[in-house]
Amino acid sequence: MRERQLILQGSPCDVNFHEGGPQTIAKSKSRGREYCPHINECAKGILNKTTGSLCVLQLGIQVAQQCLKRGRSIEQEMSTFRREVPHPAKGFIWSPDRKTFTFIDREEAIRKVQEFAESILEGRKTEVGSSFEDVMTHVTTPEGIDTRALENLEGRFGGKCDVTSGPCACGAWH
């Protein structure tokens, strides 16, 4: 399973999130940066919504990151994504392997964004359960407690509540 921090800090521009890519930050650092072959074009602004195209790989990592940050499922995050995804004039650019890139239409792009987010998360449970143990599992990283992830869960059960059993952000023990 891919390490949470690698997903939250990674970019498909310099980390290969396709099958066989690194699973941890340490492994990613030991392999060195694995730049996308189109990184120079992107840096020059050729692949962006203002010039007419968007990268599905970038959108997929953003969906995966939002799942982890918000404690939501991919389906929940994709519902938001479908409503908010822009309509680039030239379409979306997609690569199944970071070697060949093709333009695809919006509907196919939405499917590919979801597939890529799922492959990045590799079956990782993204929807956080209602118990204190579930919350702690979700917010604990190798560096300690991710307080931003903890804050993102606050209020999901009304008021300041973040759990339905155990110590809660509201100050009570449910």
C-alpha cells in the first residue's frame, strides 16, 4: 500500500504513480525523481486550462489527495469533481504509462481520473469510520499526527463532533 505522505506530497510530474512506482517517500527518494517526459511543456504552460488542455494524471492525484485530506471515499470526491471539472478547449491529456500521451474527451477523462485516483490509493480505505480508532488510523503518519487531517474531520457528525464513539473534538466522550 502506498504511503499516505507520498500521495499527499507527490506529483505525477516527478513521481511515477503507475504500477511499479514507489510505495514510500524513502523509496521515492532512493530512486530519485522520475520526471514525466512532458514536464518541460507543462512548465512552459502548454498543458493547462488557459491554453486548452488539462492533464488527467494531475487531476487524478488531486482527487486522491482530497480523499485522504477530507476522509471521503473516491465516489464522494468524484461527485464533487464531476460538478467542478473545467472544460478545456483542446480536451484532456492522458497517459496509461507516462510514455505515450493522447487527448481524450471529458467523459473518458472523468473515468480515467477515477481509475488513476483508485490506482494511487491502491484500495486504501479513504472514508474514515466513526470511532476514535478509525480517526487515529487516518491521521497518523510516520512523522506523527497530521493535525490538518484531524481538523478536516471535525464537524462531520454535527457541531464539533468528529467521532460517534470515544474522545471527540467537542470535548465529550461519546
